[in-house]
Amino acid sequence: MDIIDADNDPDWSDSPVNPATGNLMTEKQRRQKLADALALVRATLKIQGYSLMAENGPPETIDFHQINSTDAVSLRDGFARLTANDWATELRYYQHVAGWEVGTYVQDRPGITRAQMVYGLAGYLLVAIPRDSAYVAPTGPANSIYAIRPGTPPTTPATADGGAWTRTYPNAVVAVNPSDLPATVAMGSAGQVTIAGHGAAIESGGHLLSTG
């Protein structure tokens, strides 16, 4: 089940009121009330064998209770179109999600280039956790880009390496460079690889998939 957060889009018809106090509800209280409601829904669904995913946002809002009230969370869009500060903000959000062992559900909308497909997939691989994580590709699964088999996501998070971010899987090495300048990183069997700004590379099975 996918829950869409009513984050003032569209706008509220009136100012929400905290039922416990009768006063206008603050943004913090609104997030807490939403988290409480989602936790109740989640508990009922888990009994029936279902998981609950929430579409949250914006990525600047990192709320422990809201994120932990569901089995997995997603934002409005994935990494494919993001660079620099916007990319870093989304990474930071999903790193908190993964650190709290909540599933990461990343989706990139259709209409992107091949390079953006690789970039978006690599971004997801930086934040995936072993359970309740998934990537929704902008094209069908027949695309060769999605034929890689990196293995189970590691429990260790991505790390910064110069201007890039890297992560090692059982069968792959992933690197994303969201900055404007090129970055050189170690990519498994491919050795040292220079990744252009706003680029990414995935080494798996002796093959290098890159945006360049």
C-alpha cells in the first residue's frame, strides 16, 4: 500500500487544529499526528501480511517518527535529474532512512537520457538496504542497464571519495559524482576510473557501466 502524505499540496482548506489543545497545529505536530496514524495503519496491515510505504517530502524534512511509521519511504522523484546541493539533500534524506533501517523506494520518472538512467540507478544503489528497498526504473526491465546483478545491498553506507560517493556490493562497485568537476575513484576490476561531473559508474562482473 502506498500512502501519499498531505504535505500542503494541494493546500489545506483551513488551518489544521490540534485536537488535544484546540490550538492551531504546528508543522511538527502535524508530522507527529501523521506518523501516529500511519503507525496504526501499518500495525493492522502487518497482521495481514502487507507492508506500508509512504511517499514523503520534501527531502529537507527529516523526521524520525514520520519515517519510522512505515516499512519504506519514497520521495517525489529519484536521483536521475539531481546534481550538486539538490542531489546531496536527497542522499542525506535516504541515508537517514537507511540508517533507521527503513526501506528505500526510489523512482525516476520517464523521459530521461541513457546517462541519466545510469546516474539514477547508481544513486539508488548508494542508499538501498537489504530489505524493503526497490528501484522503479523509467523504462522496462528489458533495458540492458538494469541487467546487472550487484548482490544484496551491504549494511555499510556509501562514503565520500573526493567529489564522488562510492559503495561496494558483493558483486559490484558503485560511484556517483554529483559535482561539477571530474573525480577519480577505484572501481574494482576496472581500476582507477575518472568520472565526469554529474556522472556515475557501476563496475560489475568485470564490466563497467558508465554515463560517459
